[in-house]
Amino acid sequence: MSDRSVARQAWRALALFWGIVLVGAGGTALTLQQLGPPEPPSAASPPAAPSSSGMAADISPDASPPATLPDPAAPAADGSPAPATEPVTTAPLPPAAEPEPWQAPPEAPPPPPLPGARSEAAPPPVAAPDPALLEPSAHGPLPRIAADSRPPRQVYAAAAGATELPRIALVIGGLGLSAPRSEEAIRRLPAAATLALGTLPLRADLLLDQARRRGMEVLLALPLDSAGALPADHLMRASMPWEENAERLLRALGSFAGYPGTIGAQGGQRGERFAADPEQLRSLEAALQARGLFYIDPRPGAPAPAAVWGAAVDQVLDEPLTGGEVQFRLEALEAVARRRGSAIGLAGEPSPLLVDRIAAWAAGLPQRGLALVPVSAVVKPPADTP
């Protein structure tokens, strides 16, 4: 066979192959057009889960259909009616509980009061100034013995109550130097504590009213010349004649009204220079006795007043002012009271530390067999009285 005939047959075979391909493609397109677009999958029939190999499981024609549970209402195979069965009922679910409205958490209870802060029974108020016990003067109302012989030391004394226990009296000076500290001391100190108000107080009328309503005794703090004190026109000085000191005494006594007695200390000054002159001290005591007052000598260890009702201080509590020292001196007062039956403590001012210590200490006095009383309950008659 020639080369030309071989080439002719090859071209015929190639044309026949492409003709078959074109006919098959046309038939496939015609079939797809007749079938239309594929239907979307139904939502009720989930897609077949893939097998462990990731391929869909083949379903063979002879695969047995899944087993179905018999219908209890269908008749039996032999034609007999199905046995009666009770309907299955389900209990209704309880309604869901409605959430409770939000409520704020309860407030914390108030803190307990500090020890000694009004823990004792409230005593009766101290008597207000009585005109029958006042003498008008250029210096203000001066204390005096009433026409019916009532002395101020009895009328304005705070209630002490009957007790056979050893007694302790505390005099807290410096009242009126700081209004906030003074009001806090009146509120928190035991009512049996005695306060001392100076001759130049701030808000004296308000402080006196608060103290009286609490049943607290208030003394007049006399301006006696002390070690380290600067000269002033209100100080009573041993270097001056008594006539001039007597005038300054009247000026001090007229500062306010309604006190049962006096003390020779203002703050940390305790009248050492004035008291160093026995004649001046005796004249002062006699003047106070004539007006029905008592006198507390602020010098620890000093003899009892000789010419007036009174007593001497046993311990100064706040020199130095530390918690440990105040506690130590309060315990020393307890020892003196047990030994002698009574004792007097003095503090220069109502500092917060001192008030805290006294409040806590006084709360346990009854358990220790001691009683806290106003200073008027421990004063004694003049030493010169027969």
C-alpha cells in the first residue's frame, strides 16, 4: 500500500473519532435538558452521614429496610382485634419560676459602742444655776451660800449613788480649749467623770448644757501661777498682795455659773508657784469656803486643804501622754483606792487617746470591785475643822 493511501485512512479514522465525540456530547446535552435542574434537598430528610472513611454509605438494592416498631392499634396477624391499651399521658411540666426582683443586700449592723461610752445607767441631770445661789457683781454672777444654807458644793454636785466599794474620781481639764474635743469628751467619757472648765472657754454655755444633761459635774479651773507660765493679768501670783489676788479671784469666779467647786490647774499648769506661799494658799481656801465651794489641789502628794472642803490629787494621768503610761497610772489609782478607800486622778486635757483609755478602763471597774464617782463624792471637810 502506498503512503498516500495510508495517510487517507488515518484521516478517516480521526474524522470518525471526532464525529463520535460530537454525537455523544449532543446526546448528553439533550438528556440534561429533558431532566431539568436538580431538586433542592428536603429539610425533613437530613443528608446521609458520612461513613468512617469519609465516603457516603452505599445502599444496595437488596438491603433490608430498617425494622419498625409494631403499631399497637393495628389488628393481629390472625385477624383478632388488638388488645386495648391505656393511652399514655404525660404530666404537664410545672411553670418556670419567675426570677425574683433584685434586692439590695441588707446593710451591715452598726458597730458596737466603744467601751465605756454610755454603758452605765444614765444619771439624773445636774441642777442648772439657781438664782438663790448667785450674787450679782461687776465680774458676773458669783457663787454664794443660799439664805436657806444650801452651799453650791451640794446643789451642783453630780449624783454619786450609794456604794461601799473603793471609789475613784477623775478630773479631766482643758474643757473649752477645743470645741470638737470637748464635745467628744462629754459624749464618750463616763458620766461619773468630772470636767474642769477654764476662765476663758469657747462656747461655755453650750458645753455646760451638754455636760449637765449627761449628769456630769463641772469645776472651775482657777488661773494660779505655775512653773513656766508667762505673766498675765488674769493669773493669781504669790508675789502680789492678797487684795489684788482677791480681785482676780472674783473675776475668775464670775466666768460662768453652776459649779460645785474649783481646781487650781489649767491644762498642764498646776499652780505650783502660787501654792508655794502658804499664806496666799490659806487666803484662797478661806475665800472659797465662804462661798460654799470646795477646792481640789492639783499637786500630787500635797496635803489636804486646811481651810476649805476639798482633797488633793493622787495621780496625774497624761504626763507623758502615752497609752501604756495612762494605763499604768490608772492601775496605780486602783491600788491607792483599795488602800485608802478613795483616790483622785487628773488629766490636763481630753485628748482622744486619753478618752479612749478611760472609756475602756472604766467599763471594767465594777468587775474589779471599784466604783467611779464624781470628785464631789470624795472631798472632805477642812483639815482645821474639829
